[in-house]
Amino acid sequence: MANVTVIGAQWGDEGKGKIVDWLASRADAVVRFQGGHNAGHTLVVGEQVYKLSLLPSGIVTGTLSIIGNGVVLDPWALKAEIEKLTAQGVEINAENFAIADNCPLILPLHRDLDGLRETAAGSGKIGTTGRGIGPAYEDKVGRRAIRVCDLAHLDALDSQLDRLCAHHDALRAGFGQPPVDRAALIAELREIAPYVLQFAQPVWKRLNTVRKAGARILFEGAQGVLLDVDHGTYPFVTSSNTVSGTAASGSGLGPSQTGFVLGIVKAYTTRVGSGPFPTELEDEVGQRLGERGHEFGTVTGRKRRCGWFDAVLVRQSCAISGVTGIALTKLDVLDGFDKVRICTGYRLRGKVLDYFPAHAADQAEVEPIYEEMDGWSGTTAGARSWADLPAQAIKYIQRVQELIETPVALVSTSPEREDTILVRDPFVD
Ligand code: GDP
Ligand code: IMO
Ligand code: MG
């Protein structure tokens, strides 16, 4: 068995899309297992730039791409994304793309609620992507979701809609909003249903069939461990489990199948949205990281907050997700810095911590303890082999892997697919 599970080990945007695309040509199937179109994965192949939110990054190489049951699916966003990629020359059809028939749907009422709550929260907002992700997951665990399979039975939806609308109408009334327009919702679902249903199937079955035939399966995580609803910086998190364990429950293959866990780790730290961020830099260094790294959100266009590499957080993420090896990305963004810093611990009210505490107030208060290293004057940008890296950049990589107690499997040195250094092949581990 040579499967690989890719997860983000920070607050998302680590470069998962690039790495999944690079690995996809050697996989037989790529599966998204959580999140929704809050994700924004950018792939650069020559002159072409592909921005994916819902579709697995394997679709660009034509690899069988699957949306697993753990994803929350907005049917209209799906259609728009498929149309956009088709216009870019990517072929997407019922042969190379499938959606789990037990996927819960994101409906317009979820987007409404996401927006109403964020507006009402004012400065206390989470800073969500506004895509309705949280409300859709709430309805899933509240057992009132409409799922992909329901689109084939819209005439029998009355009692489900009663439950769903009773819940949402009460919430909407609290925000001074009119009740859900049921007739309009049913009409919209009727219109989109055939489009979604052409891809719908029991994907657990398909995955188990290809697995038995010896397929290599690549599981593509969205967001990052620090946005995990249990292990992240709660409540400033997304509403799904982003850790590697979800690859099994969110796809319909068991934990024994998830294989090598590849944690994607940016050589510095970024975060988009609200919440604690111990190594955040609001000075010209942070500005420089943001500019060099083009740190603007793919989904919302928001400026990402930037800071030094936090080894405490990444060590914690790697432990929680059982990371086998990491892909260190965006090393080139650190080119040209005289000095680089790494956070190796925290100080909290006179005590030194080697982990990130759970309580929001403590998370907000910890002060980073830094180790400083010399930067490198040569460039890593575009390097495709270890030998192309300046000695001091290699020292940085070695220090990172020592501090996070996890080896480096890949290094990424530009947005371009092929600017990637393979240190240890996750597929042949
Ligand atoms: P994802 O959400 O984890 O897939 O990451 P995003 O695509 O949201 O953000 C990563 C950004 O960095 C994208 O614009 C990528 O094209 C770019 N990127 C990925 N790897 C590298 C790298 O090694 N160097 C540089 N400079 N950019 C990279
Ligand atoms: P990728 O897959 C970075 C953040 C949002 C917000 C919080 C909750 O591209 O790494 P949500 O809309 O999920 O309820 O928002 O999570 N967030 C992400 N940040 N990358 C992402 O995905 C993200 N998806 C959600 O900014 O802080
Ligand atoms: Mg992203």
C-alpha cells in the first residue's frame, strides 16, 4: 500500500494545492475529505494558473478526482468552478470526477446565516470565508442536512425541509430576517439537481474497488491543523476536523489506508481571519514576507497576516496528525533576509511552555521565544535539487526538522509545479 495523505500543518495556505498537483501524476485517485469551497488551492503549471476551491487538485492532471462524504458541497459553486476550469482546458466528466452521494449540501440559507452571524459579531467575528461552511456542518451533525442523494428524491423532501426550515426560521427571526423561501429553494434545487447527480455515486465503494486493484490514493486535506475544530485555535477555527485522521472518515476508507502523512509546512507563518498568532509581525518584516510571498487569500482576496516560523505550533500539528514527513514550502520567500528567526517556545506569565495551550486567553497572551539564525545571500528560488540550495538555507531546513521532530520529504522553491525537491518519496515509504 502506498497511499499519501496531505494536510496543512499551520493555518492553511501552506501550498497544499501545489504539492498535491505535483504528486497527482503518480497517483490513481485524489480525494478531498473535509472542508468545502472555503479552501483556495493555487496550482501553477507553466503559464497556466489554476485556482481550485472544491475540486480536488488532481483534476488538472486528469487523475480520478473524488469529493468524499466529509466535504460540504455547494452545488452552485461546484458548477461555477467546473465551468471555469473547463474554460481553462481541463477535462471534467463522470469518468474522472465523482461526488459522494452522502455529502451534505451547502444551501443559500447557510451562506445567509454565516454572513448574519459575522456581521452581528462585529469586532468579535471569526473572519470566516462567508461560504456557509459552519452552518452547513452544524446541520449535518444536527441531522437536518439535505444531502446529494436527496437531490434524486426532491418530491419526498417535505418532512426534511420542515425540520431544516423550522431551525433556520427561528434563527433568521432572531436576526430580523424573513423565513426561508421554501418554494424558491426547491425550485433552485430542482434546477441544479441533474448537474450534481451526473457525478454522484457511493464513492466509498469506488474507492474500495480501486484500492483492491492496487491503486495509489492521494488524500487532499483543506485548511490546516491549527484551524481544526478540536485541535485548532478554538473558536477561531473552521467547522471540520482538518487533521489526517479525517481522511478515513471523510472518504469511506479505513484508517489503515491513509498511508504516509505528508504535512505541508510553510517556511514562515501566515493566517487569514481572526484569532491568536504568537509570531505575527506587524512591522516591515511582516510586510516584506507578505509582499515576497504574495500573501493574499485565494478565496476572499484578504491580506494574510504574516510572521516568523513557529516550530512549537508545527511540532504540535505534526504530533496531532501523526505526520510522517513534511513538505517545506515557500523557502524562496526567505531569500535575502540577513537574519531569520524561529520560535522555539513560549513565555506565559513567567513560565516557559513547549506547547500551545488550549485556552483562548492563554493563546492570545503567550510570547514567542526566538532563536536567530543567519539568512542566506544566494537564492533558493526555482531550485530543483538539494545541491542547488545555499548552505545556510540547508542549515535552516535542518534546524526546522530538528525542532519539529519530523523529517523533510519535499522542499518547494516556487509556485511552479516542477520547482520541487524530492528528499524522500512519500509513495514508496
Ligand atoms: P493551499 O491553500 O495550501 O493550497 O495554498 P494556497 O494556494 O492558498 O497558497 C499558497 C500560495 O503560494 C499559492 O499562491 C502558491 O502558488 C504559492 N506557492 C506554493 N508553493 C510555493 C513556493 O514554494 N514558493 C512560492 N514563492 N510560492 C509558492
Ligand atoms: P486552504 O485549504 C486559510 C479560515 C477563515 C477563518 C476560519 C473559518 O486554502 O488552506 P470558514 O469559512 O471555514 O468557517 O472560516 O478559517 N479558513 C482558511 N484559512 N486557508 C483556508 O483553506 C481556509 N479555510 C478557512 O479565514 O479564519
Ligand atoms: Mg489556500
